[in-house]
Amino acid sequence: MKNTKITLGSQVREGISNTLRICMREFQLIFKDVGVMILVFAVPLIYPMLYSFIYYPEVVRDLPIAVVDLSKSSASRQYIRDLDATPDVKVANSSISMAEAVNMFKKRQVRGIVQIPETFTSDIALGRQTTVSVYADMEFFLYYKAIVTASSFVSLETGKHIQINNLLDKGLTERQAEITAEPFRMVDNAMANRAGGFASYGIPAALILIIQQTLIIAIGIMAGTARERHIFGTLVPLDRKRMGTLRLVIGKTAAYFTIYALLCVYMLGMIPEWFGYGQDASLTELTALITPFILSSIFMGLTLSVIFKNRESSMMLYLFTSIPLLFLSGIIWPLSNFSPVWLAVREIFPSSNAIFGYIKMNSLGATIFETRKEIMSLWIQTGVYFLTACFAYGYQVNYTAHLRSELASHPYREIRKRIAEEM
Amino acid sequence: MKSIIKSIRQVAIREVNRMTSRGLYILVVLVLPILSILFFASLFKEGVPTKMPIAIVDLDQTAISRRAARNIDVTPLSMVTEYLQSENEAMSELRSGNIYGFVVIPKNLQADILASRQPVVSYYYQNGFLIAGGLMQNDLTLILHTLSGGINKMKRETMGQPEDYIMAQVQPVQVSTHQLFNPTANYAVYIATIVLPIMLQLFILLITVYSIGIEIKEKTSHEWLHYSNKSIYVALSGKLLPYTVIFFVVMMFQNFVLYKILQVPMHTSIGWLMFVSLLYVLAYQAIGVFCIGLLPMMRHSLNLAAFYGILALTLCGFSFPIESMPAVFQYWASGFPVRHFMHIFQSQILAGFELRYSMISYLYLMLFLFVPFTILNRLKSALIYQNFIEIVHKH
């Protein structure tokens, strides 16, 4: 009884030391490979900075528009001044014909046109409803939003003013008039990203996506390079023994996890602080979400890596997913409009739930309990991909062992011949 | 001349043979681009988001508040999925991601309105998402203004004002929004028309770099040059020609999906569409050649191409307008063919403006075709001397 205990103990000890050795070897290989170093360090360090600078102004301000003023009255000029005073638009030209305005639009000198009707003043005087036409293009969602927001705001304010004046004429007191025009007040509360800054929409998603994509591509490059380096193109080296499946998977995972845990301090801690993105989540909450995210990404990467036969394969075959994944996360197109098929595909990739969860925690202040759906999904992915990674690596380990035993039975000369063919 | 065409044909045939020898080529050139087209077409086929879930917190529970609650449910954009008891509960639902927004109808709404105390109605929406946040804000404001107008009208009716007069008084200035040159208010269309070319450029860049880089890496470049009579022009033309043809066909398929299936308005002739598609494919092939010529070691040029290709999503300016970016990036953005392609799409194809308004973008696209000439010598010497081969230690 005592005997087995000792063997078990020494086995565990040996297992741990082997795992550590594999982990250190993975570190060595990563640090020796410039291409992988660029992917694992330069990309996560530079991209967040670059994006933050590109989106630095964050919001569209003073969008140039043309106003076609057919009324040319003091009331219409007041309307134009009010429009110009909004932060969203700037009236570039206000005394032109529709044809001229369209021409300016074609040359991209203005991005929208507002037309004030000839009857603007008379409509108001006679108590008729007047219609201001807004021409905007949908080609840029932000431009469209700016023009519509500004013109609706000014029209509502002008309308309220007219209404109150008319009511005052009817003999109401100012307070009565105001309450009639506006029976209740409305308070707009934008949650998360209150200022509506563009960087705050895009950067959190980009940060999470960069982590997953660089991890999977880097693991793929390492695997492809290993196959190119090893004789007979095996993933697991032929000449080394004691490379058990579990030791390989855990050892490699430990190496990547260490690197990415450190990178997260920079990407999810420092970048949001420097550039003022949402940072409502505490360290505990972020850890609860990011730990299963990194683990599932690594296991997914290890699983996929066995199909990459060459160094370039992962870049060639996997990079393109970055753009669809951004859309699958649900931050651009609302999830309520996804078909069941794409909702299912969405669940394959850790980034989808991680992006959603990260935005919820960091920008809306969701607690771990309110993010339980995402965290649970990530742990399920971690479990599933751990099993697939073990299965995939187990197959490779067996293949190598099989090849080794097969070669052992061959005469030396024959092996040399086969190696020569391989080279 | 005849011999040149013959060599180009030989090199092209050699390339087609190489393409069919490895699965990777077929995947990157055909399978993945077509899958991407189908993915985006299917994702955006609905056009405008509908039935986004929202909640109502009715703390008043009176006739007016219930009418308000009913009115909130009428717009097609949103759908009331939950009636909640408290603001806290609704906030938690918003944070959990189950709803995109909610309206809080305060206690004593009806009493306050009748007593002219001007109560406050608050609405909350998730603004962490660009499109959903913007749409939600518009939708909730619209709903509440309609409600406010209704109460205003009721009050005036009790004052004995005539109905048509009331209508004009409640909203003296009305805004009617028009789409300038395209009648559909369809965001999906605008996203899909730009995202699909961005996907395609990624594949063009990668495979161009790969197909040349692999000759250097696997030391087959001498054979390649031999087939092309040692002319780099013949070598490149022959090698790239099969890809030009395939990507052009893929791009026309993409146009078919966009303009025929997704019904994007197209105000130009099929000839121009083909011309701009061809130019787009060629421009990106030229940039691919430039990448591998600049860094003949494939591992580095692939990284460069990937960096450049992914950045196109940001710097083409369809998400965030270029004009609002810092000046440095405005210049940098000109270095992306997709940006000029987008101009042509918006001006000539979608809006149907005269050619002169997109002429400059065509010139830019053609300019890219000359970029490879800057590195041709470097590329040729890399092919001849094979001095950019990574040293692989075989164990």
C-alpha cells in the first residue's frame, strides 16, 4: 500500500516537472520567434493605441450642411442660427438654391441639406403647421444621426416657442402656456457611453477580439513551425519522450496564459484608463470574466492548431474571421435580429460572449451575477475546448509514439534514407 | 510579342497547377470568400432592426399611464417584452442585456398632469452599441413626444379649440426626413456594401503575398523565372492572372448578391460596375506584390499584409468618418484602395452622380497599379539570389 503511494507521489512530481519543462520550452520557442513575438506583443501593444488615436475626436461635431432658405424671413434666419448653434451641425451656406445645394452635396462640401419652406412665416402667423424638409444620406450612420438629431431638436424648440407665444396671446399665463405645450418633461438617460463617443463603442470590442485572434493565430504559427521543423512533419517532436497529452496541453496553456494575463493588465487596465473608456468593472469582476475567456481561447487555439500544416496556414485561414466575429458579437447589429443559425455560430467563439460581457461590466456596471450568462458560457467553452484540445493532442502524441516504435524496428540505413527524402 | 504571351500562358498554367495541388489555395481563393459573402448577406437581409426588446416601468397604474404603455408598443423598431415593478429591476435587466431600453412612468403621472404640475418621464437606453443606441434614442423620443402631443391635444379640446387648429398648434414645425439619393433607409445595405469588399481585399492581399512568398520559401523561384524567360514582368503577370480572373468572378458574384438579392439600388451600368470591380482587384494585387517585394521573407510580409488589411476596416472611414479623424490619419486613409472604392460606390453607383464627381477616386485606384514598380528590382533579386530564406533547423 505504502509502495503505490510513493510511486503515485513521484509520478505526480515527475508530471509537474515535465509540465514545467514543456512550459519553459514553449516560452523559449515564443521568444526566439520574431514573427510570433510581433503577433503576441507588438499587435496587442500597438493596435489599442492606434485605434484610440484614430478615433480620438470620438464624436462628429459641426458637420457642414447647406440650408435652402425659401422663406428669407427673420423667423427662418433665427431657425438657421439655432441650427448652427447645435454642436452637431454647422451651416456652411444658407443663401442658395436647391440645385446649388445638391451640387455642394455631390462635391462632398456639405453632408446634408435643410429646406425651409416659402410659407414658413405665414404658416406660423396663421397657426398652420409648417414642414421643414431634411435631406440626409444614410451612407454614414453618424452623419445621418447628427443631421436628424440637430434638426429635430431645433424644430421642437422652435415649435414650443411658437406654441407658447400663441397660448400667451390667448390670455394664458406663462406657466400655464408652458405646461400645456409640454405636459410632462422628458429626461434622456444614455446608459454606458453617455457621450456617445465612437471609440467607446468600438475599442472595448477590439481589445477583446485582439486577445483571442492573436492567441489563436500565434498558437497556429507555433504548431505549423513545429511541423516544418520536425522530421516527418509531426506536431509532437519524435526525439523527446515524456510528452504526455495532459502535460503538453497544460504546459503550453500555462505559457500563453502567463503572457496574456500580463497583456490584459495593459490592454484592459491601462488603455481604458489613459483614454477614458468605461471602467466600471472592478478587478474581481474582470478576472471572473477574462479568466475563462483566455483559457477557452487558448484551448480553442490548441485544438485548431493541429490542422495547420505550415507556418503560414493559421494566418491564411484564420485571420479573416476577425471581421465576421466583430459582427457576431452583437455590438454592431442587435442580437434580437439574429437568425437562430447565427446565434448558434456565435456560441462557437469565446469572443462573442466575452465582448458582450466586457461591455456590460465595464460600461454599464453589471455585476458578476448580471453577467452570469456570459461567464457560464465561457466556462462551458473552456471545458469543451479543453477536451477537444486533449483529444487532438492525444492523437498527435499517439501518432508520434507510433512512428517512433515503427522506426525503431527499421534498420538504421532505411531511416537515414527516409530522413534524406524528408529534407 | 507572341513569345511573351506564350510565356505568360505557361506561367499561368504552372500557377493553376500549383493552386490545385494544395487545399489552402482553394480555401482562400474561393471557399472562404464565398462563405463570407453568404454570411453577411444572410446577417443583413432584414435591413432595419425590428422588435428590439424594451421594458416599461409603470409606477402610476392609471388610465393615462396605461395608454402611454400601449402607445410605446406601437413602433416597429421596439417591442415591449417586460412590464416591471421598479426602476432598479429594469436597470438590472438592462445591465444583463435582456432589454435595450426602458421608460419609467412616474407615480402620480395622471394626477400631476391634471393638476398642471409637469411630471418627469425618464427613459433609459443602452448606448454602448452604436446602431442600437442611436435607434433606441430616436424611437423613445418619438414615442414620448407623440404621447406628450396627445395630452396637449386633450387639454386643448377641453379648452374648446377646433381640431385642425389643435393639430397645427401641438406641433407647429414638423420635420420630414428624406433620403437624398437612395430611397431605402436600410443600414444593413450600407454595412454590407462596404464590409464585403473589405473581406475580399483581405483574401486578395494574403494570397498574393503567399503565392509569391512560397516560391522564395520553398526555393522554387528559379523554376518560376525559368518559365517566364527571366522576365519579372512575365513572371508576375502569369502568376497573378489566374487570381485576377477568380477574384473578379467572386467580386461579380458579390455584386450580384448585393444588387440583385439584397436589392441595393444601382444607378450605373454593368460595364462601369465590372470596370471598378476589376480595378479594385488589381489595386489590391499590386499592394500584395509591394508587400512581398518590400519584405521578401514571407513570415514578415504576411504580417504586414494582415496589418494593412485589417486596418482597412477602420481607415476606409465607413464606421467613423475620415473627415472627423486627426489629419495624419486622413492622409493615411488615402493609401487604402477600399476608401476610393467606397467613394465610387456612394457617388456613382448608389446615388447615380455624374462620373466627374468620382473621377478622382478612379485616378487614385489606378495610381495603386504603379506601386509595385518601386520594389520590382528588389523582388527580382530576392527571386534570383534566394537570400531571404529563413534558416530552419531540423531536429
